[in-house]
Amino acid sequence: MNNARQFSKMFVAQIKMMFREKQVWFWNIFFPVLLMVFFMIIFGGGSGGSSFKATIAVAEPQPGSESAMLLAQLRQIPVLEFGEEQPVSLEHGKQLVEQKDIQALIVLPSPGDISELELIVNRENETSASTQAIAGILDKLTQQANLEAAGAEPLFSLKTSSVSSGADNLSTADFLLTGMIGLSVAQGGLFGMVELVDMRKRGLMKRLRMTPANMGLYGLASLLVRFLLGIVQIVILTLIGVLGFGANLHINPFTLLIVFFAGSLVFNAMGYLFSSFSKTMEAYMGMANLTSMLMMFLSGVFFPIETLPEWLQTIPAMLPLTYFVDGMREAMIYASSAASSSFWIGIGIMLLWGIVAFVTGAQVYRTKSIAETR
């Protein structure tokens, strides 16, 4: 049998094996889709453009002209929704906060102490984004009230705008989509080598080595199947992101091809390494799950790395998924060329991971084979 015919039969066999392995389909297709839809909805991809809203109540211990002025200004702020239309007592307001019926209680100043405006929030949400937003609104409100009380006109105002090296229509959905595409391709490699463990456990790998089959062609056919699965992942997630959540993509095909090819090799090599150490499918899935979860939350898939604690930001710089996700965004959002040095540094770090993983896995397999023949 010539090599071309042998390769085609091995490729078809690998396709059939992939269709039979339900875990591969779950971790490569269904899990990324569910995860992407979940995060897209949370972070605004499916919110229909709704803006931030905060539910509050107001306590007015002693009514006065100053507190009435502040209350009127609070009612004019569109992002604040009053859970209680009329001012409540301080005790009742605290109960509403404790029971999480409202997000914050604003205590207006008494006539004898007009310098203090108090914000009461639930301790569980003390550092949340909504609390910070409400505090910022009140800080601006008090500054304006102080200027009006002093009869002064503000000299400066703040205008906020944003710029990007990409197109003007970039949105959060674009970053989440490309992050999920990077994660799904990575999981395709990490979880895709589980059949090697099953084949070795049942003695199929040893029998295959005793046949005239070319093991190099077998590995090449397996790798080609992984490439095709990765293309399917990219197509499905892109269609969902663009059609379902309005993501905007600006693709550089050449850069995308380089990043995809490098990432597929690296994460398949890591899956190969896991299979070499694993005696059971459970052990393999445990290592793959642990690695996937670690990189999922530390590689900038959902959140910018800069939002992590400073002492933790050194870890993402060592993870291959960080550079893979960055490369996917460069290729699919910014349409960047592959000419930048930072791009190739990232590719180099990824390939270093792949080389080390493949060489180590091959050595472990070779050692096991020698041990089995003794």
C-alpha cells in the first residue's frame, strides 16, 4: 500500500474516531459555544444596548432646603432608579440594603450638618463596579453642589473619548469572541488526544506498531483532523458572534493562518504530552481540565490581564494561551500584519512550549515502549 492511500485510510479512521468520542465534541464545540453565549450576555453582547442602572433609596433624617435640593438633583440622574419613591427612615433603608432590595442607600445631610452626604452599601458589594459607579456619581454631585453654594462657575469639565489601533466599530463582543475562539482551539488540542490513552490502555497502539503502518503518517493524519476541527470551531463561533451578538471582525488572512497553525501545533503537542503521562482517561482529563481552567482565567480570554493583581500578572506572560489569544485578536480584530517583532516573540514563546511538550512526550512514549519490551 503506497503512502498516499495509507494516509487517506488513516485520515478517514481518525475522523470516525473523533465522531465517536463524545467528550471531544463537548469540550471542542458545545462547551465553547455555551461559555461564549454566557459571557456575551453578561458583558453586553446580547443586552440590546441597555445602559447601567443602579437601584437606590434615599433617607432624609431631617428635611431641609439643602437636602431637598440634593434629592431633586438625584432624581434627575437617569442611571439611578429609586426602589422607594419617597425618602425612607435610616433604619428601614439599612434593612433594604441588608436584604439586597436596593444596591445603595443615600443619606441626605441634616440642616445642622450640611457637609456630609453618606452612602451605605452592602458589605458584600463594597468593592463592586456598581458601588464604585454610584460613589463616583455622588462625588460629582457634591462637587457641583459646592460650586453652586459658593456661587462659582466651573472652569473645567471632563470629556471622555476612546481610540483604538483598529476600526472605530470595535466592541466588547469582538474581544470576547476572539478570546473564546482562542480558548476553543486550545481546548481542541488539550482534550483531543484522549483517544491515545484509550488505545494504549486497550493495547491497540502496540498492535498498530506491529503492523506495516507508518506511524508518522498516522500522527500526520491525526494532526490534520485537529486542524479541520479547529476550522469548524472558528467558523461556528464566528457565525454566532457576528450574527447573534453583532461582533465586528477585520481579518488579516495571512496573520490568522500563522497564528492558527502555530497554536494548533502547540496545544496538540501539550495534549500529546498529557497522554504520555496518563495511564487512564480520567487522569488525562484531569490534567487537561486543570491546565484549561488555569489558562482560561489568566490568559486574557475574558478580562484584560491588567485587571489581575500585580503579583499575578507575571504568570500570564509565561502561558501559551496568552500569546495565542493576543495573536487571534491581532489577526481577527485589528487586521494586523505579521511584521511586528512583538507578534513573532509571542509566536516564538508558543512554539517553545510546543517543542518542549512534544519532545518530552515522545521521550516518555519511547521509554514506556522500551520498558514494555523488557
